[in-house]
Amino acid sequence: MKTRYNKTNCFQKTNDLNRSDYVQLGQLTNQIVLMFVLMLIGVLINKLGFMHPQTSNDLTNILLYIVSPCLIIGAFEQTYSADRMKQLLLVCGGIFIFYIIEIIVAQVSFSKISNINLRRITKYGSIYSNAGFMGVPLTSALFGNTGVFFAVASLAGFNIFSWTHGVSLFKTSSHETDHWQNFREIMMNPNIIAIFVGLIIFLLSYQLPGPVNQIVHYVSSINTPLSMIVIGNSLANIHISRQLLDWHLWLALFFRNILFPILAIIVLQLLTVSGVALYTTVLMAACPAAGLVVLFTLQAYGDTSPAVALMSLSTILSLVTIPLVFALMMAI
């Protein structure tokens, strides 16, 4: 009787775990669908002519330099926990490892493309995800401040690698890369500053004064809808062209939306990262190609059509691939 009881308990716990996984997967899918509806509003706004290119640029700057830092600082406003700090450090280590692996895989896979413009776009687009614009709103909606707390590690990794390795991909010669300028851009990025300020707040278990705390949370609350509307506005500009037929572009899509997120799962689990820290970091890694691929292509005076196609298709496909990656993570 005792043995049977233990087996029943074990079976019940397994069922509870599976049920919990299905609930989380359902919540994730619902949240992604909701975000795509907000993107469609952005598409509608674009088609109605309510948002001009300058308006989109201004809203992007507001999101990057004001809203996102407030969200980060708000996420760190909690009591210090040694266990949470340990998980954050493990996440940072995992992010560093899989960025290095991604860079190597992309280099081997795309370095022989004769078209330098397409070579740059496929390398950058496959490695760097839209962690800030889509990842942070998604983790905030699903896991609240705890999710954002771990998401900032991915955000920091993105900024550090993107503004060093990522920028170097679009330089035509080594002497064009100003390493000191890149370092300044990283350190002066409001999101990086917010991470350092947030870490101090977390380590000291400091609580912001009432009015300041209210302002931070009011500003943070517009992050998700505004981010999705801005992304939708940019998606409205996609045009079907011959660029979509290039198999290198589809390989980059496969890497960005499927292969590299799976790599993140493997690395993080080997490092014993678990719970919200694991879910959040994998979600950030599973996000579609970063919009910066278009900006960097413009700055290099390249043809932006494959960059826009990669970013747009990756974003649309993420409606399916993010839940798929999340389900795979739960199954492993």
C-alpha cells in the first residue's frame, strides 16, 4: 500500500506539472496573438497615413531611451536574493556562450555569399533578435518584473555584442571601426545605464520614493502596446520581391527563429538555469530578427530590401515559432 501511494503521488505531481506547462504555453500563445493584434493596429495606422516615418523614428527613440530604461529600473526594485543573483549570473554566462557559438555558426554558414550586402544581412539577422522591442514586452506581460529582471541580461548581451561584433559586420575595412566610439555608445546607452542603476537598487534592496516609483511604472506601462504598434508600422512596408527567393535568407530565418533558440535551451539547461530565468532568456533568444539590421544596412549604403524582408518574415513566423520553441523547452 505504501508503494502504491508513492506511485500515485508521483503520477499526480507529473500530471500537475504537465498541466502547469500547458497553462503556461497557452498563456504564451494568447499573449503573442494579442501582440500581433496590436501589430495589426500599427499596420492599419500606417495604411491610413496616421504615422509618418519621422513619427515612427520619434516613437522608437521614446521607447528605447525613456520607456525601456524605466521598465528595467522598475524590475530591479525588489528585495535582494542571493539565489536570484546566482541565476542572473548563470544567465549572463549562458548568453555569452551562445552568442559566441552563434557568431561562429553564422560565419561558417554565410561567409561564402558573394553579395556582400546579403552576407552582412544574413549574418547579423540570424544572430541578433528583437530582444528589446518584442522580447521585453513579452516577458513583462507573461512574468512581470521577475521576467524583466532576467530579461535585462539578454538586453545587455544584445547591446554589447550588437554594437561591437554587429557593427563590425557592416564596415568595409578594419580601420573604419572606431572601437572607442563603440565602447562609448555601449556605456552611454540608457538601457545599460538603467541596468547598472537597477543592480545597485537590487543589491541595496532600495525602494524608490512614492512619486518617483509611480512615474516609473506609469511610463513602463506603455511599453508593450507602443512597441507592437511601432513594429506593425514597419511591417506594413514589406514588399514581395525576388530577395525572398534567396535560400540564404531562409537559412538565416531558420537559424534566427528555430536553431539558435534551441541552442539557448541546451546551453542554459547545461548551466542549470531553471524556472522564470530559463523561460525568459529562451523567449528573448526566440524573438525575431532585430530591426537594427535595416538601420545598419542603411548606414552601409546597402540595399535594405533583403533586410526588411528578413525582419518582417521573421516577425510574422515568430507567431508560430516562439510557442514551438517554448513547447520544445518544456518537453526536454
